[in-house]
Amino acid sequence: MRLVHLADLHLGFRQYHRLTPTGINQREADVAHAFRRAIDRVIALAPDIVVIAGDIFHTVRPMNPAIIDAFTQFARLTTELPNAIVVMVAGNHDRPRATETGCILKLFQKLGIHVVVDEPKRLQFPGHDLSILAVPDITGPRPDLSPDPTARHNVLVMHGEVEGVLPHGGDRAAMEIPRSALSASRWSYIALGHYHVHQRIEKNAYYSGSLEYTSTDPWGELDQEAQLRLPGKGFIEWDLERSEHTFHHIPASRALVSLDSIAARGMSAAEIDIAVRAACDDCEGGIEEKIVRLVVRDVPRHIVRELDSRALRELKRRAMHFQLDTRRPDAMRPSGIGASGGRRPTLVETVTAYLQKRPLDDELDRAALVQLGLEYLKQADDVDAASAAAPRE
């Protein structure tokens, strides 16, 4: 008996200001395309069980095109695999803060999908000698994570943070679970959602990772994937009989490229202009239609103001998105008396930490607020750099 585990689809995710010819945000279309290719692969595998461990949509109130496309693809899945068990739990992006808002995921119950939103639920499938404990992202006391002793196969599907796994900062789930509380040896498989990088927690417990780069720190995800020697995004296939894990890579709809950083200490603006141009020229396959970041370290603000704004505009025109991440020399200066290996947090880190802790009204989506804040910060930096680089009369 085979199981497929997906998570963190983030359908409806929008970023940057580029549109498709039909008027859809280009990144929203990229995410939808990755999801459709994942559904193609799942149908081809024809598993007995499909579990989706939360964050199906990027926002509590997704736009109509995202809802329609999601319904179409899940309908295709249940039609092509009529005998498969499909279970979906709500993630922190799916669950409304106010109970009267309702959750769009319940729409998928019309397709025969088992949708768990408000509280943990144990689903029994006697014909498969299978019990699935479905745990959405919830606030309050930690739920009882005990398998069913009468079932041969016990699967835990949960959206939340396993303590000590997620990097510092970023989008936090409501529920944090100590690793010991999982009691992994008691389960046939544990399917986790919330962390966007594919990672093994125990020999039978995994984060599948997302299907696209939709977090507030995609560059951090790239670094983590490189450290783990992952090919990128995808989903998991797990054989319940053999306890065998297979990662199915789904190539990203659009290349995300972090170019080799430039150490600019002592360089003039003209020298940095040349180095930026050379870094982009050396990008394999060019930067056209890619999401590109280039970090320039140790560059004072007055030098940033002297960079060639026309050349930078041309790079931004060629790429889907081009981010010149200039970092001042004092960004990494040790702080505090007797600091050892410490550093002053960057402005992005400071803003992210503040927005993660700031009290919010119940109906507001914290993750969306953080992303919007970082977008505004980036736009402000772009405007400041462009105005500073404009020719003076």
C-alpha cells in the first residue's frame, strides 16, 4: 500500500508585479503550473492514499481563479483515482482567525476528500486496516498524538512545527511539537507540513516541502536545499509495507538564481557596475525571465547612490525579477559589549521579527502581513536607490 504526501501548495500566491497575457500574476500562474504538474505525477503513480498536510492556499480568502483551478485539479485527481483515499488538513494560511469567516477548504468535501479544519480527527478505513490521525494547525493545548492500536497501519498527518527544525524567524505555525511527542516508532508514517524544505525528521517522519518558492525567505530555502543536496521542490511517496521513502522532484516553474556575491569593500561605483554586469553575464543560460538575486557586500550607501541606474533598470527588464541586495559594511558589525560571533540584525530581520510579534486583530493574516511588509521595504529601497542614482542637474 503506497501513500503520497504533499504539503504547502500555497495556491494563489502572488509576488512582484508581472502579469501573464491573460492578466494573472505571473508568480500565481507559476505556482498553479507546478501544482498541475504534481497532480499529473501523482495520477501516474496511482497511490492508494494521498495526504495534503496543510497550506493549500496562500491566504484565507483566495481569489476566484485560485479556487477554480484548485477545485479543477483536485476533481481531476479524485476522478482519475476513484479508489484512492484523499485526506487534507488546514494549515496556518488556511484557517481563518475568526470562526464566522469559514474555511474554503470545506468546498473540497464535495469531491469526496476528507477535509479536517477545526480540530484533530481520526479517520478509520477498515478495508485497508488503516487509521489516519489528521491534525490541522490549531491553537491551544497540544493534541493527543496516539495511534490506533487496533489498526495495522497508522498515519499521522499534521501541519505544525517540530521543535528545533525551522530556521530562526520566518512564518511561524500556531502549533509547536517537541520531537519526542511525535513518538515516531509508534506510527507507520508521519506526514508533516509547514516547513518548505524537504527534510527527514525521523526514519518514518518527513516534511515533504513545498512545490514552489513561496515563503518570505526563498533564498534561505535555496541555501538549505543546497546543504541537504536536494534537487529542489517536490513531494514524497511512502510504501507502508516496506517503509520505503521516495522523493519525487517537481522542477520549479521558473528558475530562482542567487548569483555569487560581490565583495565590494574599497570598490568604486564604476567598478561595482562592471562586477554586477559580469556576474549577470556569467549566469548559466542568462538571467532572462528568471528570479535573480545578487548580493553586494560592504558597500557604503553613498556608493550605492552612484551606481548606474540605467543599467540596473535594464537588468530588471530582462529578468522576471532582479534584486540587487546591497549591504553596508556595518550590517555585520558585532554588537554589544564583549559580543563574540554576534552581529547586528539586518533591517529585513528586524522588520520580520517585529511583525511576527506585533499583536494583530483576529481576522488579519500574519504571514501575509510579513510578506507585504518586506515587499514595501524592498520597494522603498528600490525607490531610494533609483532616486539617489538619478543624474543631478
